[in-house]
Amino acid sequence: MSFEISDARAILSQTPATLQSMLGRLPESWLDQTEGPGTWSAREVVAHLVDLEETDWPVRADIIVRQGTSRPFTPIDRERFRDVLAGVPLDELLEMFAERRARNLHALIGYHLGPERLQLRGVHPDFGEVTLEQLLSTWVVHDLNHIAQIARVMAKRYGSAVGPWRAYLGVLS
């Protein structure tokens, strides 16, 4: 399937509401569940997403559109959220995410992204040259990946409680 900016925006615009629906008003015990050492809870995933709305996707898209390959991307600190968003309650994180995402999607409209502009290039610190289309596609899949991660982490809370039904619940394997 080929990339369509309108389809990408459809997913990206729904992620804040999806997370609000999944996580809003849940007891703390659901929000802090992890899969073990070195893994993230639902709360931490949301904080990570909030942080990347400031440091990753919009910044890199802007570099590609305005500077192309003349300015390589700055590497992303995927754990930075632990310092900059420590102690922020989940409801505030969800609100911050929705506000930042809306702002960033509005900025994308201003780029007037047609097929030619989607082929503009930037330089990733690990991958080398990448296109704007690849960056935006990754942004969409990154959202979906973290939504799936949250569902998986939460499901594992009752992993042993489901008994023999575990065989039918792929999210637990």
C-alpha cells in the first residue's frame, strides 16, 4: 500500500483520543504495570510520546523541509522523558500529548505535502538519507506500535489469571 498523507494524518490525529479512551480514569495499578526490568509502563509510554512530539517527529520533518540533507538529525534520547516529565500525572500527560499532536499536525498542513515534497530527504544519524515519506510513515507505525505495547503490557497483568484460555490469547505470548 502506498503512503497517503491524509491516511497518515487520520491515524496520527486519533492517537491522543485512543490513549485517552484506553487509559483515562484507570486505577494506578493499571498504569504502572510493566513487563519486567527495562520495560515501560503505560504511563511511561505516554510520557515518551509526549516528549517525542517536541524532540523528534516535528523537528525532523521541519529539518527535511527547510534544510534537507545539509543538517543531519540530532540523535533522539528515548529515555529523556524520565527527566523532563517525571512526576507529571497521567491526565496532564494525555492533555499535553493531545495539544502537542494537534499543533504538529497543523504544522504538517503548512508544508503542502504532495508527492514531490514527500521525497525530500534528511540525514538520520544511524540510517543515513531518509525521505520525509519514510519519516511520516514511521511516525504512524510508531504510534501503532506503542498502542499495541500498552495493550500487551496491560494484558499481562492478568496473564496467569486467565488459566487455560492463555492458549487463545496471543497478546500474552
